[in-house]
Amino acid sequence: MIYSTEERALKAIHITRIGVIWNVVLTVIKFAAAIFGRSSALLADAIHSFTDFISDIVILAGLKIASKPKDANHHYGHGKFETLSTLILTLFLFGAAFGMLWEGGMGLYHAYNHILIPVPKMITLWVAAASIIIKELLFQYTIRSGKHLNSKALITNAWHHRSDAFTSVAVFVGLSGAIFLGPKWRVLDPLIALGISLYIIHFAAVTFKSAIDELLDASLDKETNQNIMQLVGTVPGVFHPHNLKTRKIGNNISIDMHIHVDETLTIVEAHDIATVVEDKLKETYGADTILSIHIEPKK
């Protein structure tokens, strides 16, 4: 289903607000449980949840600005503000992942040097388990919504939810080992944290590159460009579509191309053919697709 820019923004904002509420709740509970339960790992997890809260605020701001209509200073709309918020969010992901990488490395260092920490209380284990469940549910809800709305910002934010869930998994495993299996098993916590951090860094790097490409007006992928050319070529009266230029503007795309029409046509007839081309492209790529069809006489 294709939504208008305003409808899509409202749905995305509603989804993000749900994440804001849960991130606030989890942050407060984790901080309290970490201090009472003597768990530095859960304290780090609480900080991670707090970065999720900040990222949600960034996404909300980006989505609200991106939903604004065109104005005198933004002839193509404000869609790139969503791309900018995605870019900022990947920086939060990098920060969280490198923080996990550091904590995992320090954990291995401590394990190697036989440095022990106090045994955490059971409440920390229950809070970590609850965090895993809530964050995974938030991930599933947000990732499905992001794909449905074709929102890269929501998809990236969903992975921020999952990174927090992964952190809580590492905390849960480490706490379980420390509480039930003894000091030797505490090495599981940093090992899992290291693996998870590398996975998140990879995702953040791919998303970062995609956002940079959009901000620098990189062309759409080769397959999409070919599909556009083929679609336009099926319109009666169109000859030799060429000089195609495409780019992403937030969730929308911009298509600029030239077509040949019979030189004996009137201006009105040539314009009608161009209108059919535009209608077909908007039907396929969305009503908010930005189009510029240049007509040339076929010789």
C-alpha cells in the first residue's frame, strides 16, 4: 500500500512514540536494578537504553520535519531530513556498538587477569530477561512497520531496539553464569558482547553508506533504473527514452528523463503522452514521486 507523505509520517511518529515510552520505562528500571543488584553490566545496559531514548527523539524530529510540505526554500520538500535523522541514528548505533566492544574487551581482560566482581542479585537477572522480551517485541513491531512504510529511519531505529535486546542477552548470560555457575563462566558475558558488537557495527556501516549516498544524490540502483526505462518504453507514442537521472529524496524518488515523440504531434498531443508517462511512474513509485519528463521530436 502506498501512503501519502503526511499519512506515512503520522504512522511512523506513532510507532516511534511507543518506543520512547518503553525506553524511558526500561532505562529507569535498569538503573534502579543495577544499583540495587550490584551489576555493572546491567548499568551499561541501562545507558544503552538511554541512547535508544535519545535516538527516538532524533527520529521523531526528523519525521516531523520530513512530513512538511514544499515551501519557498525547499522546492523538493523536506524528505532529506528523514535521511539526515537516519544518518545521525547510525552514529548512535556505532557508539553503542563500540561501547559494547570496549566493555567486552575489558571483560576478557579482567577474566584473563582473574579479576572478580561481586555476585549480582537475582533481580538483575529478571530485569535483563524482561528487557530482552520487550526490546525484541519492539524490534519486530518497528521493523515490520518500517518495511511496510518503506522508512529507512524506522528500520534503523528497529535495529537500535534489537541492539539493546542483544545487549540484554549478553547481560543475562553473564549474570546467569555469575549467579549459578561460578566465576569461571563470567567470561561468557564479554565474549557474547564482542560478537554482538561486531554484528551491529556491520549493520550500522551499511546503513551509514546508504544514508550518505542519498544525501549526496547518488543514483538509484541499476535494477530500478532499468525498470523505469522499460516501464516508460511501454507507453504508446514514446520512443527512445534516455538521459535518465534518478535520486532519493527521503522516502520519495526523483526521476528526470528525456523521451522522443513523433515530430508531427501537436503540443497538446505530446503533452498528453508525457502525462501518461507520469501517471504510470506515480502509479508504480508513489503519488509523491518527483518527475521531470523532457519531450524531444523523433527524427
